[in-house]
Amino acid sequence: MSHTPDEEKRRIISISRVKALTFLFFLLFAPYILLAHNPRLDKPPKLILQLVLGALGSETVDLHWEALDPNGLPRLYSRGVVCHDARYAYLLGNAPAGLATLATGANPNRHGVVDYAWYSHVTYRSERFGEDDFVHTIGSNQASGASYSPRKLLVSSLSDSWRQRYPKARLYSIAYDPVDAILLGGRSLDAALWFEPKSGRWVTSSYYADALPTWVQQFNEKNLAPTYNAATWELPKATAPAGRLARRPTSEKPDTALRGELPIPGSGYARLPYTPSGNSLLRDLIIAAVEYDGVGRGNTPDCLSVYFTPFERIAEIYGQESAQFRDALVRFDKELANLLEYLDYTVGRKEYLVVLTSAYAPAPSPWVLSQGGIPAGYFNPDKANYMLSSYLSALYGAKDVVVGYAGQSFYLNEALLEKSHLPLQQVEQTAAKFLQDFAGVASVYPMHVAQWSGGANPRLRRALEGFHPKRSGHLLIDLLPGWVVQSDRSPKARNAHYSYENHIPLVFYGWKLESRKIASPVYLHDIAETLVRLLYIRSPNASEGNPIPGVSDWNDLPKRP
């Protein structure tokens, strides 16, 4: 069909306009078009499952290896990335400091969590982390008690960065204690879940949600707590403490150490965190999150962080070398095998990543060390607090110089000292010299030394990593190896929930990771930074860790033949 010159001219102009508009459209929307057709080949796991096993030593799994199910813990250790020299960088190990470090990638000198409680340097009153009068408990059918939120956490956490990058991600943290659950998860969660011992229900805070997640309501309606709480805990006849030093104390009856006759603290559902059944209930809650809420089964990476409190409580009451602790570990191992099989089927064998670690490592129990002739003992903070207070009052003629004790530190009344014209540094040095003579005390670090010292001493450097000027005490007690702080939960407890040991287990398993052993030192605060690298998200604002080789650089690893 022929066209006149004018028609041909108009046709060319029209085609040129269409091409110009098409080109302009491409320039404007090319990034979105390319993004839609350029998915990441190294996409993150659909589920990151952090299993934090209370108080677990780095060598504990190896000690009990022969008794474990090949599909449980040995599966993680044999096929995952195992960090043989994992530790935390600060001096005093405890659950709150460890959980906060795991969540933020920072040490206590930055995130501010030195213990569950501390004394204010302004009001001189005890403050407990998490307690918040401006929130209330969600999901409880009991009279309201203390309410909790993460507002006293001084820095951002991994969940904050996660939520910014993946707004629709499902993020949960779970523990028996509300403070543990909140510290493990941080601020930007769908819910931090903890166990209410009066009702046997899992609850959360109004800080996170206006209502309890539907899947948690469904789980509560199954009413499993009475069943697990009623289960008897009997040790197998063949069960015996591990290791040469763990032989039965001669002062006890033959069955006492092996049959678990120590009284379990608490009553009603409060007993659960002191038994292996408490771990079973946590395992069931993980499965419920996947089954009812679809965690790990969507298009964005989800996270479940779980603190297995019973390991901490059992280690404290009976000792990590006890038959009770061994039995709890073996039972958990079987349930872990079941959980991994379930995740293989529902989430996908290479779609989830397990991070196995511990909040802190328990020190050897003094009662076990003493049987081998090794010097050991218990430091009584109440006795030391009374004697120090009496000594300073008599020396300076001023009462109530010592405010109190928390986090293996003594707090002094600065306002009273100033009013009495007593130099703070002089009083600290005098008190430190007095405390230095107590049995079991290795060193006493005054606040002015910890705050201004360059940290030439390796242990002092670790003390600096755990020192926060607004929350730490004036006199930090560093105990000798073999000595632990006497438990405040039970006078008959074999150990304490504070530790001078700093080596912890750390294993990454699943997703696209290949089996690898890492011998170089890595730290607890490196875990958050490693997950940041895998998820392509921003680091928490106080993070000071480094991505762990063998995990963050997974695509550079040699493939298994």
C-alpha cells in the first residue's frame, strides 16, 4: 500500500514517538523490571532457627557422643560448620549478657545488659531489665503482675535490621523467662514468648502485639503443660556422670547423685524449667510455629530463636557433670533428631539454617573438682556484702556506704561519699583491698580502673568488655578457677548461673553449608554479623563482630565429593 509523502512523514513521526516513549519507559522502570527477573542465586534460608542451649560447655557434646542419636546433635556436628574455639569476649558469663550479645552483635559495654538487675547510680535502687509499667501481659488469664518490654536495651538488635529489610518476615523468640525471651529477640518481633508458671500458658507483651498470635492461642488450647509437668523424671540405671573427676562424692549415699534426689525448686508449673520435659514443650512449640503459622514456609526468611532454659537450671542445681544433665542432653538429642526430620519434610532440607550455641558456658562444679583434690569453693555474696558494709561504716563513720550487690559487683553510694567528703577512688581502693582477702577471690577491679585503664592485663580487657559505666558496679569480683558464686535459687545447688569459663559450642548447620571445622577463634558477637551477611541486611547499630569464615563465605567452600 503506497503512502503520499505527507502520510509517510506522519507515519515516521508516529513511529519515532512510540520508540521514544518506549525508551523513556524502559529508562524509568528498567531497575524494577530487571529486579523482577534477577533473583538472587544465593538467596537466604527460608528459616533461621537459633537453638541456644542454656548453659552448655564447648566439650559437652564430645563427652557424651557415644550416647547420642546419629540424627540429632551428631548430625549437626558431622555435617555442619563447627567452630572449635568459640567464646565470648567479656569476663563474666551469664544468660542475660550472652543473650543480649547474641541478639545485638555487641558486648555488655555497649548493649548495657550486665545482668538481670543492677543498681542505679542516680536513685541507688535496684533496676531489673525488662520491667515496664507502660505495657501489660498479653494472653494471660491470671491477675496481672510485672510487665516486660525491651525498652532498656540500649542498642538495636538483629530483629530491627531484619524487619526493615523483610517487613513481612515472621520473627519470634521463646524462653521460659520473660527477660530471656525479650533479650534473645530484641524489639522488632512479632512476639517474644515466655511461659507463665501460674497458668501453664505461653504469653507475650503488649509492646509487641495487641493480641496473642493465633498459632500460640491454638497451642495453648492443646494444654500440654499439665501432661509434661506430670511426667516423672527417672534416670536410666546405666546413667553415670561423665569423666574421671565426676565420680560420686564419698559423703553421699550411692543413689543420691545418680537418682536425682535433690529437690526441684518451685511448685506447680514452675518445676518445668528444671526438668527435661521443659525442653520437650519448647520442641513442640517450635513445631507449632511451623505448622500453624507457616514459619519458614513463605517467600521471606523467618526466624525462630529459642532459649532452652532447662539446661541452665539443671546445670546449676545438679552440675553439668551430673547424671541428670547427661540424661537431659540425651533426651534433647532424640527430640532434636525428630525436629530436624520434621523441618526436612516441611521447610525443606536445604531451606533452613540451624545455629546451635549457648548463652554461656558453666564452670566445673566445685563439688566435683574437690573430689579430685583440686582447690574449689563457693563465694557467698550476702556474707561479703554484710562484712564489707560493716567494715566501711566502722572505718569512715558513715552508714549505708554499700548500696548492694548484683552481677558479681558491689555498688557504692556516691552521693553519700561526696556528702561525707570521702574520695570515691580512695574508698574503692580500700574496699577492693578488703575484698581481695576473701577466700576464692582472684582480683577485684575498682570502677575507676575498669573505666579508665588501657587494659594491658588480658583479664582486665575482658572486664572492660563487660563494663558499662551506667549499670556496672564499683567493685567487680573476679574469682579463682574452681570457685563460683553461691546460687541464689537453691542453697543445695551444685553450681551457679555465673561463670568464669568463656568457651561455648557454636555450630551452623543446613541450607547450602558444607561440612567444615574452624580452629581459629570466633566470638559470640560474631554470630549476628554472620547472619547479617547471609540475609543482606544492615548491621545492628552497635555490632562489633566479624562474619565467620566458612559460613558467610559459603559459596567459596570446596564442594563435598
